[in-house]
Amino acid sequence: MNTVLVIDPDHSIRQTVGYVCENCGVHCIGTPYLSEGRKIRKSQSINLIIVDLFVPEKSGFSFIDEVTAHEPHFPVIATYSPL
């Protein structure tokens, strides 16, 4: 089963993406924190990452740089949810 990791501080975003994924037969893991997202990515097989560009801990841009530095073609979707 494919797994999507959603890193977004907005609970409703994580919940909505999770709902859509589960209805499409895709496992979804959500977290509001980049640090937790890093741990999840290292410990589980992730097929897609959806990350908000402006998470509280650190820039989503830097997280995308980290991911693509090791795997240049890894699928990442960047989002922006103004507060």
C-alpha cells in the first residue's frame, strides 16, 4: 500500500488529506511538526510528502531541500495555508 506523509500545522488540512487518501486506498500519516515528519520518513516507507511551506519549527523549503538532496526525484507537494 502506498503511504503519503502530510506535514501541516493545520489539523483540518491533515484530516482532509487523510480522508481523501483513505478513500482512495492510500495510507496517510499526518503530523504538524517537521521533526516528527523526518522521523516518520526515516522509519517508514513513504511514497509522497505533502508539506506546508511555513510550518512553525522551520521552513518547509529547507525540508524539501533535505529530501531532494538525498533523492532528487522524490515526489513532494508544497502547500501554503495562510493563517
